[in-house]
Amino acid sequence: MNERGEHQWDALELAAAFSFAHELFRPAEREQYEWLIGETCAESWRYLTQAFPHFQDHLDLPPAFGDFESRFIATFDVGVPAPPVPILESHYNKRDPLPKILHENILFYQQFGLRLSSASNESADHLRHQLEFVSYLFSLLARAEASSDPGTPDRAAQICQALEDYLSRHLLSWLPQAVAAAQDAPLAAARQILEMALELSRAGLKHASKHQVA
């Protein structure tokens, strides 16, 4: 914590936090539910709530898998004309055509050599892909910061610029709307996990911006 009580992140910690956030949005399968209600997930969530104390220290999840599955699907996947809370950038971005949104995301992924581990049937602007990419960039930044190679400062600056551009142009351009849409979602935890993704994105942008100034 700094003198204002703010958590002091490092790049490796942010890489792990974004990776954890990515895992929160895996499809509603039994294995996912068991992980969400298990101690590994609970411990990671409690750790993040120390950085963001306004969060509850636990996820508000249904007591049975069947209820979780139906609520998850009714929140993120199914609805007329769209689910209550789509987790696709293109649903909220009405300024740019879909091909441009997808192309920009893909270009970012390709520029830094990311091979997405998320399900291949998810659109390039899906939240899981975006969180995975930011986690990947922070892992690259941590590696650059630990390197003694003479080109390290330039590499780190390049990664931080990419983080600034990507977070501001993509995640932070639509996550606030998704958080608002999740206010009365069938899955109560939807707002919690979306708001966590939003707070991490803000923290990530602040970290990258400070690195650029330094």
C-alpha cells in the first residue's frame, strides 16, 4: 500500500490477477462451478479484495451447479434479441463496425505473438480473450523488467504503450456499460466479476502509464 492506502502493483502480480479474472469467465460447466466454489478461487478472490476493499470477500454464487449453469447462461449467453449482459466489446461499441473491432483486437494479439488459450469459437472481441491478452502483456513486461539486455527499456516502453492503447481503446471503453447491465442479472456474481475486471483494467492502465512517465 502507498501513503494513500492504494495497493502497489507490480507487473507479475497484474499478470496473475488478469489471468485469474480470465478464468472467472470460463463456460458454465461443472468443473468450472467446482473451481468457483472451491478454496483456490476463494483465496485468490480474497487477495484481490485487499486491493479493492469495497468488494465483498466472497462471490455470490448459487448453492447448486444446475442453478449456477442456468443463471450463467441466462446472463451471458441467451436472450432476445441479446443476452442481458453480453461480454463482447462489439455489443457496446456502436461507433465502429464489427469488422474493425475484430480486426483491431486480432492485430494486437498477433503483434505480440499471443496464441489464445480460450475456446476458439469465441469472437476475437470476447472478454476472455481480452483479459488473456492483457495478462500476457503484463507477463512480457515483467520479463522485460527482469532482463539485463541493453534493449530492455525500449521493449518495456513498447509493451506499456500497447497496454495503454489496448486498455483505453478496448476494455475500458465497454466494461463500465457491462457492469451497469449486470446490476439485475440472473447471476448475482456477474456484477462482481465484471466489476473486478473493470477495476483491474483501471489499475493496469495506471501502472502502464506510470511506467511510461518513469
